[in-house]
Amino acid sequence: MGIKTDFLIIGSGIAGLSFALHAASSGTVAIVTKKERMDASTNYAQGGIASVFDLDDNFDLHIQDTLKSGDGLCNKKIVEMVVKDGPERIRELISLGVNFSHQQDNPEKLDLGMEGGHSRRRVVHTKDRTGSEVERALLENVKENSKITIYEDYMAIDLITKSKLIKRGIISSESKESCWGAYVLNIKDGEVITFQSRITVIATGGAGKIYLYTSNPDIATGDGIAIGYRAGVKAANMEFVQFHPTCLYHPLAKNFLISEAVRGEGGILLNSKGERFMEKYHSLKDLAFRDIVARSIYLELKKSGDECVYLDISHKSPDFLTERFPNIYETCLNYQIDITKQPIPVVPAAHYMCGGLLTNENGATNIRNLYAIGEVACTGLHGANRLASNSLLEALVFAKRAAEKAGKELKENRRSPLTKAPQWDPGSATDSEEMIVVSHNWDEIRRTMWNYVGIVRTNKRLARARVRIENIQEEIKEYYWDFIVNRDLLELRNIALVAELIITCASMRKESRGLHYNLDYPDKDDEHWNRDTVI
Ligand SMILES: Cc1cc2nc3c(=O)[nH]c(=O)nc-3n(C[C@H](O)[C@H](O)[C@H](O)COP(=O)(O)OP(=O)(O)OC[C@H]3O[C@@H](n4cnc5c(N)ncnc54)[C@H](O)[C@@H]3O)c2cc1C
């Protein structure tokens, strides 16, 4: 079966949906999404979107905070562009029906949250449920747009590129590599569908599931990075994996984040003796940048042998806490933790991928007709460490810019007919009876990455991780072609590749900077390493 469309968007988070709404005025849009349409990191974002609205704030301060967080590796032009576009993108969301929180004593004005690394209050939010409110509004607008079709439970496998068509003898041409759509698995019935498109957009989000402990939902398996890299897109800065300092530590809680905004509103980190410890590590104490807080917690736990530290906000009034953090309050209470009376047990967990597919200022990759936006991309905004609440902003800014650029490209592309791409060829693959191998390898990759390529790295640990991941990849190669593809197998192939890319970049960078900390090179080396790691 085949489907033809002007724009194919892979992913229905903030990046994919925003792109769709902008692009629909230029052509037909198909969005494929591997679970239900709301299943995206976007839906879980709590804190909000950083942007300059306060009279006490200005673009320069937001730019400086972002550059400082990025530890020398941000692209200054991109930072300036994103920060300056911010207020307009937020106003656009409001016009699409997003209900942001307003100040109680001045309901005309947006309520602005404070988060680590920000020198001013500038986080636009909807209480502590910002992501789900944004996702709701975007989906409602998408639903009303007759040019956009969403395909749920459709998982992109690989891109259809010109060189693949040349290899199969379908076309012959020497010009620049280009993308003409993707092979997509209908997860429910197992059929692989050929989506042919004039423009393809990878908006598949992050890769937190590569690690044993993560704040990310199950969809975050780095598919887009793997799909793009296999097709020949450059990847960059994959060593910069952000570990969020405060995920709920409870045997029954899966992936629940305690937003940075809790520390922004006065939350204090304590060890098991009830002592504050952040002042030992940084002058900004509990509001230091995320990499510093996560590393400090790691060191505290290593010293004490404890399993978690504690985040205490119980000194604030119950009325304030239930109004400002209703989601965190209710979720913790479900686990018998009353945040108005007691500290919350927390640990760091993999949270955000600062690296990804390398793009330019319009979200375009090095392959023609192919864009990457949102968390999957490496745009130059975050450098070595993302500033809190800058990622939803990045997705909004790049979705708009990419849609504008791609709309123009589409007009050019329409001059020639779409080459007919071949159907997916399953070869002699059969149904697998050995899914235990897949789940075992999944588990081994996630543990290896957590233990050897986590918050603190060494050359030896990286070398060990590489050997293990290479062995697993060999196994995957053996059975990938033998068995009919399914979601678990495809995700396994993707997490193994993305793990390899993280290890490769981490081994290349012979210094410590931002989120990458290697005990064998504990210092920053601006002379040799003030640059991106591009592979
Ligand atoms: C718990 C949590 C809290 C956060 N809080 C904040 C915050 O307060 N502020 C902030 O700025 N950032 C925050 N972030 C980060 C931010 O939410 C994400 O970076 C952002 O939402 C990513 O948006 P996206 O559109 O790129 O990807 P996502 O929202 O993750 O969407 C990815 C989409 O791609 C689909 N997909 C993936 N692979 C495939 C495939 N192979 N085929 C088809 N579809 C596929 C998924 O199903 C999903 O629909 C938070 C993240 C988490 C996890």
C-alpha cells in the first residue's frame, strides 16, 4: 500500500504539530505517530516555556543565561534568533487557544515562573501541566484542519532516499542526496506502508529510554536520530545528555519528574541527615545549572551510600503548593508523600538529549527535502547544556522557520513528478518466536548506558560500554533480517545505534564540559575542544 502527500511529518509532539499547522497552508500534510497522538514528551512537560515578558527582563539577559548554560558551545546567532522570536511564538500559542496561567493580582499579565540558571522570572506556564495544555490546543487545531491527516500507531522505519532508489536501479542521477518519504509500519496489522512525500520532517523527540532511569515516556527511543543517521544525516554533540536532578524516587513511580520550578519557588535539596548540601558545590546553590545539581547529587549519594536525596518545599503554604503544583501534589500524594508536610525523595534521571541531527537555522539537514525539528535536532541553541524550559521554545521557533522554508521548497519540487518508490521488501523474514532476546538486549543496553555512560564517565567505562553495545549490534544485525519487523525490534535497533553514537561522541571529547564529565579529563579544554562533535 502507498500514500502520497506533500509533507510527511514523523511525530505528533509540539514540533510536529506546530510544523503541520504552519505547513498546511502550502500543501497536504500526513503526520505519522507511533502511539496515540498525545503520547509525546511534550505532554509531560511541567515547568513551561522560557520567554521574555517581564518589564524587569530583556532579550540580552535571556541570551546571556542561555550562553552561560551552554558552557561555550552555543551558536550565538541561533540563541539570539530563538530568544527574539520567543514572545511572538507564545502569542501565537495563545491565539490557538492555549490557556497559560495569569498573575492572581494582575489577571492581564502572564504568570512567570523561575527556574535554575535563569536570572529573571520568565517561564510561561499553565500551572505545572504546561505540556499537556499546549498539546491539547495544538491537537484541537490540527483536528479542525482538513489538509492534515494523523495516522496513529504508525511507526517510521527508515527514509526513502535517492541513493536507495539508485541502488535499486529505479533512478540514475549524481546530484545531491534527497529524501522522498519513509517506510512506515502500521503497528496494529504489521503492514509496512510506503509514504511518498516531497518534504519529510523528523520530529520524533528525544532518547531518554536508552538509559535505565529516565523522566521520558516510552516513545523516547531516539528513532529519529537513528533513522536520520542511517540515511546519511550528520549527528552532533551526542555526548551531551541532560540528567534532570529531581525525578521522584519511589518503587512504584515510573518516570515522574519533580519540576525545576519547585526549586525555583524555594525548594531545597537535603541529604538523608536533613542537611542542605548544594552550597558546598556552587554559589547558586539549589538553583545552579542542571549539570551541576545532578553531579552534586551523584557525589552526595556516592559518599553516603544512600539511594536518594530529598527536595523540601513544605515551608511554603499548602494553598500556594496545591494551586501552583497541583499535578506534583496529587501524584506524590498517590504515593503517600504529602509535599505540604514532608520532603520528596528524588534522584537524577536521563531527561533531555542536547545533541541530535545537525540542522541549519531553518531546521534543514544536509539531505535535500529533509528537515529535523524539536528535541531530535541539534540546532546550536543548547550547546553543552540546555537551559531549563528552552526546549519547547526551540521546537516552536524551528517548526515555524522550517515550515516557511519547506513551503518554498515545495513549490520547486512540484515542477517534477514524484518518482515511484518500491514497496517494502520483507525478503524471507518470518515471525519471531524469540522475543526474549529482544527484551534481554533492551535491558542490557539501558543498564550499560546508565552504569558506564551516565553522569560521570571515564575512558575505561566508555571502552567497556562500546564493546558491549557492539556485541549487541552484531546480534541485532543477525536477526533483524530474519524476522518480520515489529515495534520492539525496530526500537531495539534504534536504541543500539543511538547508544553507539553517544559513546562515540563521548569518547572523542577529551575534556569535561557542560553535561559531559570524564574523570580522566576533569577540566575544560577551550584550546582544543571549544567545538561541536560532529559524526
Ligand atoms: C517529564 C518532562 C518534563 C519536561 N518539562 C519541560 C519544560 O517544562 N519545558 C521545556 O521547555 N521542556 C521540557 N521538557 C522537554 C520537552 O518536553 C521536550 O523536549 C519536547 O516536548 C520535545 O518535543 P518534540 O515535539 O520534539 O518531541 P515529543 O513531544 O517527544 O514528540 C515526539 C513524537 O514522535 C513520535 N515518534 C517517535 N518515534 C517515532 C517513529 N519511529 N515513528 C512515528 N512516530 C514517532 C512520538 O510518538 C511522539 O508523537 C520536558 C520533558 C519531559 C520528559
